[in-house]
Amino acid sequence: MRRFWLGVMWFSVVWVLYGIGAAGHHLWTEHRMDGQALILALGMATMAWRAWDEYRGNGWTRKKEDGRRL
């Protein structure tokens, strides 16, 4: 399962970089932007953070299974 979360983390990191790059491109070329790239980057950053916690073993699912408080 650790390998899965590591894959999710790297997949999310790539999309974070893409979202930041797309937002930067729109700013650099002075095109109108609807904010979709920034929303993508924020959402994927959240997923990467969650995947990293799960990979390290501190994730929400582990706490729930162990009966620890969230």
C-alpha cells in the first residue's frame, strides 16, 4: 500500500507543477485566466499532502483503524 501512496503523491506533484506552470504562462502572456489552473494546483497539492501522510503512516485511515483520535 505504501507504493500506491507514493505513486499518488508523485502523480499529484506533477499536476501541481502543471497547474502552477499554466497559471504562470497565463500571467506571462497576459491572457485572461479563469482560475482553473490554480484550483487544479491547490487540489492536487492537498492530495499530495494526504498521500505523503499515508505513505509515512500518519494518515487519517491509520488513525481511524487504530482507534486514535483525529
